[in-house]
Amino acid sequence: MQAARSEASPAANVLARPHGGPTVLRILLGTQLRRLRTLKGISREDAGYEIRASHAKISRLELGQVSFKERDVADLLTLYGVTDPDERESLLGLARQANSPGWWHKYSDVLPSWFEVYVGLEEAASIIRTYELQFVPGLLQSEEYARAVVMLGHGEAAEEEVDRRVALRMKRQQRLTGPEAPKFWAVVDEAALRRPLGGTGAMRRQIEHLIELSTLPNVTLQIVPFAKGGHAAAGGPFSILRFTGGDLPDVVYLEQLASAVYFDKPEETDKYMVVMDRLCVDAAPASETARFLSAILKDFS
């Protein structure tokens, strides 16, 4: 199989995109290695033995969750029968670039590894769809509101640490107004907009911030009103990320208290896509969002 030719390969497609980032490069390389291994009928256990690692390490490599050693990639390519010099160099070059730190690396002291993966995916995504029940989505939070959210989970942290966590969130938001900004489509439960997190004044300014952001051409915001009753997303908040070109699968992200779950198999992500589409039908139309927010704003006056 010619998995990664230099001019038309998935590797070349991602490397040509300015927002590729190391996380996406790792996932892309892992996907290519998994495809090569599967075609050869080689088990994860046998692949792990080849690079002096466990089958669990191979699984993490193939999911792009850990960094690659160039020597390990070279050994795996040999095991998988990849002998073409150009194909090998393309994948080895991808391994080298995948180990380069992203801009978020400087926040590593406040960025857990399980969330670092999401930040990298968010940086590369062309479409981000999210449903939130308890909070305003992170990419739409005002700085004051974001600080209140951070304090909920890190109330005992030093002020400097809180500042850095808030700064990271503000930095992530620059994607919405930067070059090649993604399409961001959020569905938010009315409860998240009624809860006065940070106090009445902070919530009023957050609602004003949402009204402003909802006018961006790449941002769609819908609200699920209380009057709707139950709805499709009974399991809680989640996000779906999609990438340009079809080289990478859709990724569903579910955040937990101290970890996260990522799904990228179609039989899993398709179910979440159906739920997200139903949420968009259940929610008030985006054309009513400004009016809805303005009514909520009056309640915080």
C-alpha cells in the first residue's frame, strides 16, 4: 500500500495546513501506522514486541496520544514491509514534526495531558460543534466568567496559576477570529445562561459577550429553552470536531472530572452526530438567539 506519498499523501495535506499542529500530526501518523499494521495482519502484541513495548503502547501510538520515537517508527515500517525510500521518509518526517511542541506547550504547567490532546484537535478543526448544559462553552466565555469557572475547580490555587488557566482559555478563543477560523456551532441549555456564575454583574457581561460573538459569520449559537423539557442529549455535554480533507476522522470529546474520553470510530461518532442534529432541531432557531439572550439580560439588570 502506498500510504504516504510526498505529493498526495494525508501527511502532505496536513503539513500544508497552518493549523495542523503536533496533535493532529500524531493522530495522522498513528492512523497510517494502524492501517499498515492491519493490512499486514500483524497484532498489536507483535508490533509492540518489535519496538520493545507493550500492545497498550502501540494502541496509544496509533491513537496519537503519545509522542513518537523516530527509531520506533522506522522499526515498525520495516515490520510492516514499507521499503520505498520516499514513503518511509514521508512518514519519518511526519514523526519528527509531530514531536514539535504546539503554542500551548508553554501552558503545560496548567494543562493536563488529557486536555492537551483536545486543545491540539481544536486548533486544527475546521468545524467544532458542542453541546453544553452547565457552563457557557469555553470558546465563548468572557474573561471574567472564565475566571469564575476556573475558580470552581481550582479555588485553592495561587492567583498566578488561575491567571495562567484563564490566559490559556483566552488564547484558545483567538481561533474564532483568526485566519482560517473554524465554523463553531454551539447548542447551550438555558440553565447555563441562567446560573449567575461569578455574580450578577459578571453574568450580565457574559450575556452581552455572547450577543456580540453570535454576530460573527462563523459562529452559530442556539439555546435549548426550559420549555422544551427533555431532549436528546440526556447523557451530558460533548463536542464533535471535524477536519478538512477527510484525512482524519471526526472526533467526539467527552470531558470528565479528571480525564476525558475521545471517540473516533464511525460507529461511535455517528451516534453523537445524530444526537447533535436532534439538539439543533429541539433548540430555538439561531435567528431567535439574540432576542432570547436580550430577554435573559434583562433578568440580570
